[in-house]
Amino acid sequence: MQDVKAIYRLNPEEVYTFLGTSPQGLSEEEAARRLEEHGPNQIREIRGAPLWKKLLAHFTNFFAILLWIGAALAFIADQAPLAWAIIGVIVVNAVFTFIQEYKAEKATEALKRLLPPMATVIRGGEEKEIEATRLVPGDLIVLREGDHISADARLVACADMRTNNSALTGESEPVRRSSAPVLEEGLSFSDVLNLVFMGTTVSVGSGRAVVYATGMDTEFGKIAKLTQTVEEEESPIQVQMKRITKFVAVLAVGLGIIFFLLGQFVVRLPFTENLIFAIGIIVANVPEGLLPTVTLALAMATQRMARRNALVKKLSSVETLGSTTVICTDKTGTLTQNEMTVRSLWVPWMEVEVRGVGYTPVGEFLKRNGNGRGDGGKRLSAEETERLRDPLLVSVLCNNSRVVREDEKWRVIGDPTEGALTVLAMKGGLDPGKVSGDHRRVAELPFDSSRKMMTVICEEGGSRRAYVKGAPGEVVRRCTRVLDREGVREMRPEDRDRIMGVNDRYARSALRVLALAVREVPDDLTRYEVENTETDLTFVGLAAMMDPPRPEVEEAVRKCRTAGIRVIMITGDYGLTAESIARRIGMVQGQPAIITGTDLEEMSDEELKRRLSEEEVLFARVAPEHKMRIAQALKEMGHVVAMTGDGVNDAPALKTADIGIAMGRAGTDVAKEAADMILIDDNFASIVAAVEEGRAIFDNIRRFITYILASNIPEIVPFILMVLFNIPLPLTIIQILAVDLGTDLLPALALGTEAPEPGIMDRPPRPVEERLLNIRVLLRAYAFLGPLEALVCMLGYLNMFGWRWGAELRAIKEAQPLTYVKATTMSLTGIVMTQIGNGFACRTTRESIFRVGFHTNRLYLLGVATELSLQALIVYVPFLNNVFQTAPIAWKDWLFLVPFIPTCLLADEIRKALVRAYLRRRKKGDEG
């Protein structure tokens, strides 16, 4: 890559020499040689792990290893059918998870798709179209309005050219380009007017440029490389599931070893029987259905979130949203509508409020007094509107944009600010096409950043007139006259003060202000230059505009505040604009600290963290690396960070954040691929909806973990009673797996689809250190719900034996083996019955199920029906009797167990009522 500083300082003629080319372009032979030297113009992907390794990882993660151990133990216990069933669960879960993640993750291939496939070049003096990948340094490329730019290049000629650099810099406003040398020091690459960049587009005008960087040497390529080198961290749910599997493993293996030793050396059971006993303890503590249930629940959550306009790419990212403590959001298009709209038109004799939003040219003109208040919004008469003709003519003639209607929606072709002025003129009754036809354009003095003005000279009826717009200070300084109620008169010092006072008032409201002026061009003026044209102007008005906030964002921000989630705006716009929007949507209420990109560069990491700890802070005029640094600082402070972005430049920050959120409409493919979630409608309110779903999924995972772990106690207790009291084993290993892999699966999955509990967004974010499987969950499952299920299980077992105990049971088993099989069937059925009530109890954490409703989760009702149907098949189908060691039981046996269904539900309702009463008392105490 050539030295950029040297390139942008050169005259266009010197650029050709410096890059070894000419106005006729490269020859095909030289282009081929340079292609061989520099390689194709494409983004090289850093290869990740091969697909087979990614698939294998799902077979060898910690929880899968637990299931492999469970299958091996089933083989040892001579239970081959169940062992194969467990292996089936491993295979199905691994393949399912792999497919879901493979569909979502395509790494940096999107960078290649973003590049245009073809480029127009001059080679050997001829204009031709080639594949963009064949561009080389020294190629002379031709750029026209609407073209994508395929490489970094130095302009050598251009006509009224502006480029949209938003994909690279985040700035939505098209930027004027120039082919003149740039001698100014200390500019960032995006501020150099004679450079154009890969991944950007030509908004207006045309030009020619000489390529100086291709592929990974471009600014685009540097960002791609940075994105690829950001390492992914495990999501909170992945960390939590590792903890759970380790806990379950230690618990299962530990209990198995302890009880094996007790059986061997204390009770002195026969070795084979003791081994089966230990295997039973281990298998009972391994929730075989947990992994597929978690995976399927996350997948179903992504479908629900998609219906709320949030597309989650990676399953494990779903729950991370629920623990989000900070949302760092862009302004343009996310908090606002990304449609610049003129809100006020000020002329010296009145102030006009302009109604309507967006680019739809419908809206009234309402009269206001000079300070913006009073008159109650009286509609302008036709005569008053006609008197605004001069400022409206400037709006439509000093303009290169068009407003068109496509698919029932109005949009702007060209500069959004100029589009807003065109819409203003249309609302005032002007037809841009007719006006432009009646006023033939003679010349244009394009806008540039030094003089901050634009002038168009038009001819009508033999006379010429200059129409001027620009920064108020610059325009007013060149005005000698002013148009007031009586007509044109000399401008006085108090007029200038008044105009600039109005400008300041608008600026404090974060409105973008343009001054409008005209000049009758003298007949002897034939050569139009800045010095002789933009002078002796007549001031005709001020147009104040803004990009309005989305109407639903204010409520979404309020929800975040209630939910204890902090929202930080990070924008490339000016601080006053950011603060105004933030106030309008309720993001800030006091005096926020406004930190600019320049401020950030001078701050240490510790100072940045200190400023971030302040209650209200906004970031303005920031660069891509700043967003990445802010995300890193917040994470180091212990926050779970969600970061929005839409441009190529945002990709590293999106990968650094815990949750990267890309825009579905305005976002580049690069941002979408780097993100964990894509907003289909680009709306901040959809983020809040996704956070609500994320919180719900954490609660739901905890619900079905409680549901599954609670059934472990009635599966363990029979083995303990067998050892302690020398009774026949009340529940066999194969029957345990019938619960874990059969009857429990669909009800557990249904709990993963539970709607968010009422008040879920009134709670603060879950602490990062809070574990999914904490002491409260363990006590609820193992010490409260589980023992109730174990009691019912043993009652059913003993009922079949006629309430006998100890040695009598062994005697009956020997004499009446069918009675023993029916007794174990009653134990199994007792677990199934109590799991129904347990599921209803687990559907809520604090709220009463009677308030939420028994019928609000139809999938759980289907799960209950399926659970009962499976149990009936296991009990009454002879083939399944042989597989699961069961026998048919009478209806009176069912009637004995049915009344126990609500046992867990009613007991847990009492517990929840006590918890709610305690929380209400504590809240009153805090308020007092």
C-alpha cells in the first residue's frame, strides 16, 4: 500500500506518476503483473475450526460426557435398550445444536458479499467493466452516482461528488469530495476530501480516482482483520450450564461412590446388587433430558423473539440479553427515524411550525410568534403561505436531491438534509419538478466545508437569480439586505443579532439550522465565482430541522429505567443534538456529562471508568475504536453490555460487547455477521422486547431445571430405602430413565416456552454472579418439592403391598413377583402424577398460578396429556411392560394416586404467598 499522506498532498497530475499510471490507465499486461504482485482485491477470511471439529465439540462437551457415562453404566447394568436411548439423545442434541449455529454463523464471508461484484476502469485508454476482485493499485476507476466503491482510491477528477461513508464512519450525511490536494495536518483518513474508500457509495455526482490500496490493505480490510482477531467469550448461559453439569457430575458420582461403599461394607449387599444400586444412584442424579430441553427451549425462544423483530443468531446469546445491565445505542435510525424533517421555518416577520414527519410531503404550516410560543398554532392563510415563496424557492432550487414515492413509501435520493428542504417546499405547495423547469439552472457553486455554503444560479424570464443556503453565521455575514413584512430593506446590526439569537435558540434545542438567502444577479456578471456571487445577499429565512425520535422509544427507555437497565447513547453526531434527543425520549433528566471522541483519546482507562460510573453520560463525535473501548471498560466494571451498530466500523465493538446488536435494514452485512442479534426493524423498542424475552428464558430454564431436579429425589429415595431397610427396590433403573427420557421431556420443554411472568421488567437485572442453579433452586427442588414426590411414590408402592414393611416385602416379592412389578409400576406412576402438579407449581416463581391462569401455556397442557398417554402405554402395552419392567394396574390404583396430583402445587402456592407477603413488607419498609 502506498503512503496515504504522500498521495493526498499531490496534485492530480502528480498522482499518476506516484502510482505508476496515466490518464489512459494501466495496460492489461501491467494490470496482470500487479494482480500477481498484490493479490486479488478481496477480504481474506481467517479460517476457523473445520466443520467436523465444531460438530465433534457437541459430542464431547462436559454435559455430553456425563450422558456418555450414563450410557456406559446402562450397558454395564445390562440395560442395552436404555443405553442406546441415551446415545440417541446425545446424537440428536449434538446435530440439532450444530445445525442451528451453523445456519447463523458465516464469519466474514459477508464482507465479500458487501463488495460490488463489478467495477468500471480505464485500461489502455478504454473504459471497461471488470470484476472488482481484479482491481489493482494504479487502476483508474470511473465513479458515477449510485456506484459502490471497490477499493481505496485518490480522486483525480470529480464533479459535485459526495460519498456516503456511513458504512465505514457511521456518519449518515453524504460527504463532499474534491480532487484538489489536501495540505492540512492532523486529519483522520475519513476527513481527507480527495480520498474514497472501499465499502462506501457515491451519493451524488461523478468522478475518476486512482486506486492506491486493495483487499486487506484498505481501511475496510483493516477493520475486517480487527473483527476477526476479537476472541469470542463464553456467554453467561454457557458458563452457567458448565457449572450445573459439574455440580450434577460431582453429586451423582459422589453419591454413587458413597452408597456403593455403604452397601459393600455396612449393609454388606452382594456385589452385583450393590453395583446396580450405585449405578441407580448415579443414573437417578443425571438429568438426561436437561441438555436437549435447554437447547430446544433456547431455539423456541429465538422464534418468539423473531416475532418481536429480534433475530438471534446464536442460541446461547438468548439468555445473555436477560442479564443485560447496560445498552449502548446509536442515535440515528435506532432512537430516531433516520428521516430528517424541517420543524420550523423562521422569517423576520413570523415563525412557522411545520407539521408532519419523515419524507411524506404532507403537513400544515402553523403560525408562531417570534419566541416560538403563543398563538396556539394558528394555520397560515393562503396569502401568508404565498409570502413564504422566496425561502421555499431557495429550499427547492438550491438543492440536488429528489423525493420519490416507491411501494407506498416516500424516500430521498441524494442528501437527507436537502431532501428535508424539498419536502418543506412541497408542504408549502410548490411542485419541485415544475419549479425546476421554470427556473433553468445556469451554474452551481457546490458546498464545501471551508465556506459552509452552497449557491445555485437560475434563469427565469431573462433574469438571473442566485439561491443560497448554508451555515447561518456564514450566510448572514454576506447579507446586506433582509426580506421583512414590508419587503426588502437594508440589514441593520440589530437584524443580525436577532437572526443569530434565533439560531442559538434552535441550536440549544439541537435543531440543525440552515440560513436561506437570494441575490438578483447583475447583467454584467457572467463568470460565477464565490467572491463575486456570494456577496450582497438578501436574507430570507432560517430552516430548522431534526431527525425525530421514534414514537415508541420513549416508552421503551422508561421500561429500561424501571428494569434497572442503563441506556447510554454513543453517536457520531454533535453533543447538543445528542442531548436534545436524549431529553425528548427520557434518557437523561439532569445535566448529563457529554464526552466527545477527542475527550476519550485524552482519558486513561481509569478516568473513563470513573466517568462511566456517573449517573448520566452521553458520548458524541466518537470513532469506531472508541465504541470498542467503551464496551471493554463497561465489561471490566462488571456490566453485561449490549451494543448496537450498523456500519462496517462497528463490527469490532459488536464482537467485544456481550451482546452485539446489528440493524437489519440499515446495517451492513459485516455488522450483521459480527453481531449476536439483528433488529429486523432497526428499532430500539425491539431491544427492550428482546431483553424481556431474555429474562423470561433465564426464569424458564430455572423452571425446568427445578422441575427435572425435583424428580431426582423420588428416584433416589427408593435406592436409599432398599439399603437401609432391606426392602425390594421400589423403582428400577430403567423406570428412572423412562421418567427422565420419556414422560418428563415434553412438560419440561413446555416450561421453557412460558410467557414472561407479570412484573418481570420491574425487577433489576439479575446480578452477573447469580448462578442459575443457586441455593434457593436446590432447596426448592431437593428439600421441598422432591420429598413430597418421594412420599407419594412410596405411598403408592406400599399401597400395592397392603402397607407391609421390611422382610415381609421381600417374602411377598419372592412369592408374588407380579405384585412386586405392580408395586414398582405404582412408584413410577406416583412420580408421573406428582410431576403434573410440580409442573404447574414451577410455571411461576413468585406469582400465583391462579392469577396467571392454568390454560395460558397450552404446550404444557399438551405435555401433561402426552405424559399421561406415555405412562398409560408403559403400563398397559405388553411390549413396553417387558422393556420398562412394568405391569398393568387397576383403576382403583389410579384413583389412589390421582388425589396427590395437586400436592406440590398447593404446597408451593403457600410458599409463594409467604414470599410475596415478605417482599411487600420489605418494600413498605424501604419506602418508609
